[in-house]
Amino acid sequence: MVTVYSKTPEVVTDNVVDNVVDSVVDNVVDNRLNKILELIIENNQISAVQIAKLLNVTSRTVQREIEKLKKLNKLKRAGSEKGGHWEIISES
């Protein structure tokens, strides 16, 4: 008798690896978002470049993460890019 599997073991293994990698990446991003918020709470005039240096990532990465925080309605910019400051949007 021949047993037929709907998925080969390689496909199952690939799916498990993909899920683990996705989970790790999501966790890293969530941690980075929280660290960015913490740094902004400490200094609401901190720049993306300063945040990038503190987190050891590129300033472009920080800009993308800030855009995510804005879309999640957790952060907004008040004033100009150079003279303004960050405001944390509190959850009510």
C-alpha cells in the first residue's frame, strides 16, 4: 500500500521555517517600534538620524518605522521638520 501525502515533507518544513522567520521579523519590528517610542518620550525633538545611531540601523529604516507609527495613530509630528517635535498619541 502506498501512502499519499497532500504536502511533501519539504513543503511542510518550508512552511514552518517561513512562519518562524516571519514571527521573528515581526518581533524585531515590534521591539524597534517600541524603542523608537521610548526614545521619543525621552526627547521629543530627537531626529531620525539620532534614533538610527542609537538603534544601530539606517535612518531610512527609522523613517519607515516612523511612518508605520503614524499610520497606527501612535505618533505625529508637530511643527516643521527642523524646528518641530514629536507627539505621542495616547490611547484613550
